[in-house]
Amino acid sequence: TMRHEFISPVAIIYLLNAARGPLSDARVRRALSLAVDREALVETVMQGAARPLRGFVSPNHFGAGTGQGAQMDRATARALLTEAGHGEGLTLEVDCPTRLPDEAERLTAVLGFQLKEVGIALNVHIHPEREDYAHMVRRKEIRDLCVFDSSPMSTYRVLYEKIDSRVAGSWWQGYANPQIEALIDKGRVTTNRAARSEIWRQAYALLQDDPAWLTLYNPLRVIGIAGTHPGFAMPADGVIDGRIGGRDHRQRHGGGTGRTGASGGGDRHHWPCRLSRPNRRPRPCGSRADQNDGHAWRRPVGGDLRRGLYTGLAPPILARRG
């Protein structure tokens, strides 16, 4: 059996209320990002089973920024808070679920200890009903910030659905930046992949100075694969989608041969087939219904995958959208 470790596409973040309250000030949002020691969070909360997330998308995303990304700088964080009128301290109201992510309460407690170093206190509000919590976020009724995750592998989708104030999507929380919105408009009509990637990198850089969220980490995942598979690499979206046997299926069903993330493909999902619920027939990739479903079962295809890489190792992966 071969052990394989990979970065989950799910990003653990705090959504920030940029519509009202102290986090409507970009200086306070940036101070939060600069105050956090992401490496210590990973070690304390996740026992090392994650990688720090230093931008609004992971390194596997198409057009992800290069360089160090968000780094801890508590002196600058204190200066920004003082400039914003919070030199004597600031209390933020935090909404926190009890699951999804399952470590949310532990994470919020550790984050609170770190933010005390720059004079920020957290007043935590626990939400035991996760579905009600999601509806609250969707209705944009969060307090100052809330624990959440981001899972789309499309950089464009993250920008368009979660950051563009003109769309004000389900998980958007009041953030607006005309420069980033101009880049979204430019990127959506740019067909050259290299040029579009550079546009998303520019947006990534702007979101370092004016963050929409507090980004923390991507969990690590480990799978076991029966047999010997030299050169195996998990696709960027974390789904075994047919490196062995799946390409013909994607071509037959119009999904193309590209891959998401840095490994190729571009900034669209290319999944072999999906079931919106158990016992439903698979839909072709890229269909309207497929793109609009809130949840989707992802299943690998190809005989070799079923025999060697998948059967008996794990249940189908439920891809949460949002």
C-alpha cells in the first residue's frame, strides 16, 4: 500500500463583516491578518496537519500569487490599529459553529490568545446548529467575523461569487474594492491563459493589502493506494478523477482534458462525472445543472481506479460548494 499526502482544496478562513463595524475599515482587516502566527495555529490546532494559507486562494489555484504572502508583523498590526482609532484596544464579536470545521471552537480560542498580543479581544458566540449557522451567514447577519471555509477550485468563482460587491453572492459580507472588480471584468474576457493567470495574480496582490477574509490554512489529507503507482499525484481539487482511465470519459462527456489549479487545465472544474445525490444518474461535466447544484458527489471513473486506487479505501467524496 502506498501512502500519499496532499493539500485539501478547502481553505479554513474567517469571513469578515466589511459592511459595518470595525472590520469595515481595511486597516483593521489588514491588522488582523498581520497579527496571526499561522504556523503556530497549524501546530497548536491541527497538530501540524495543515499548511498555512497566506492569500485568498491556495497555492494550487490557477493564478495564485507568488512570494511569501501574508506574514506575521505585529508591530505593523498595532500601528494600523492605532491609526484606525483602536490604540487602546478593540473587542470583536465572533460567530463560531461547533462543526464544519470541527476544530472551529479550538481554533477560535487559539486565535483569541494570538490577537491579545495586539490588543484585540474576541467575544465568542457559539452556534450548535450548523445548518442554521450557514443560513445566518447567507443572510449576511454575522457579527464582526465568523469561522467558515472556502472550497471552489476556480479562482474566478471565488472572486466573482464571494468578493465582487456587484454580485453580492451568498457568502459575500460587504467587501468592495473597485480595483479588484475591474480585474474580475478584465479576467472574464481574457482568453489567453497566461494573461488571465497574471490578472488573478494582480488581484491576489491587492487582496494582501486589503483582505476580504482572514485566511489561515489548508488541511492536509492522507490516502492509501493499493498496489504500486509510480508517479501518482493527486489532482489539485483533491479528487482521484481518472489519471488512469478517466481521460476518455472526460473527452466523451465534454469535460476536456485540462486540470484545475497549478498542475494545468485552467480555472474551471473538470470532473469526470458527478451525482447530485446518491442513486442519481451521473451528469455530464459542465452541464448547467451540474454547475448550479449546491452539493455534488464526485466519483472516479476508469477500471484501474475502481480496482486499485479507490475500492475499499474511502467513500465517495462529498464536494461542498460554498
